[in-house]
Amino acid sequence: MNASIPEIDLHGYSRFEAKKIIYEKVKEYRKRGIFLIKVIHGYNNGDTIKKWIINSLDLKKELCIRKVEQDVINPGATFLYL
């Protein structure tokens, strides 16, 4: 996709660590006026983080995420629309 979309790379992190990073980065990007973020979580070594991002109602509610969309080109990434 567009290179100007900020990315959060979560390779090598646990779900707990990934949650903390996502919460920090989403708040930071929102303050900077950025409302689309690409989260790179991978898919080869399990999809725990991916499933959590897609299914977490708390994530969507607490961070006011309007839409969560899987990257159709890369199954190891998900877009967050703030």
C-alpha cells in the first residue's frame, strides 16, 4: 500500500507486549492527525495477535477505532482506521 501509512511492526512480541505497543502508538498517531495505521503482526508462527486485533471489542472501544480491516495483499498485516 502507500508508503506514507505508518506501520507498527509487532514481529517477535507477545500479545501482551503487542497490546501495549498498539495502545501507545495509536494514541501518538491520533495526536499527530494520522487516522490510518498498518499493523504488521505476521502469520507464519501463529496468529494470536492477528486474531486479537480483529476480534477485540476493548481495543476498538478504548481507542475509538472505527474499522479494522485485514490487508488483502498481505495476510500478516491489518489496517486500523481511527
